[in-house]
Amino acid sequence: MRGPDPGNAVGGNEEKKRAAGAPEKNCMRKMLKKINLLLDRRQKIRMVGLVLIMLIGAILETMGIAMIVPVMKAVVDPEAICVSDGRHYRDFCAEGYLSVSLQ
């Protein structure tokens, strides 16, 4: 009886990958097949809707975080908005919306 051939690189690499915790190629496909078997049509539709709502939430959260710096700049220096090249910003400043009185 002979053990595994140490010169066989293919078999050795497979075992090393599995031991290291490397994901299998078809891991996602297997998971989707399991979900397909476990859930009925109504639950699948709800799952897709939930994933879409989560995606929209992630995008809105990213936009909210991206707005921190511009809003802080506007709070610290309101006139910086008026210097912008955009026509709308100049109209906004001309109307007096940025005038702040501290009395």
C-alpha cells in the first residue's frame, strides 16, 4: 500500500488550499442552489426586494458620509459657497439666504 505521491503537485495543492480555508470555485453557486431549494416563490421575491432596499440604503449612506465635508465647509465659511462658478450658488447668495445675524 502506497501513500500519496509527494511529487504529485495537483493533489498536494488541493489539500493545502482546503486546509488554508480557500473558498471553492462553486461556493456561490452551491449557496444559490440551496436558497433556491429552501425558499418558495414568495420568499424569493421578498429576498430580492430586501436586497434592493439594502443596496439603496448603502448608496444613501455613502452619499450622506460624502456630504460631511461640503456641509462643514459651508458652516465654517458660508461665503465659500458664493465664490463657486455655478450660477445657482450666486443667485442663492444674492437673495440673502446666507446672511446670518448674531445679536
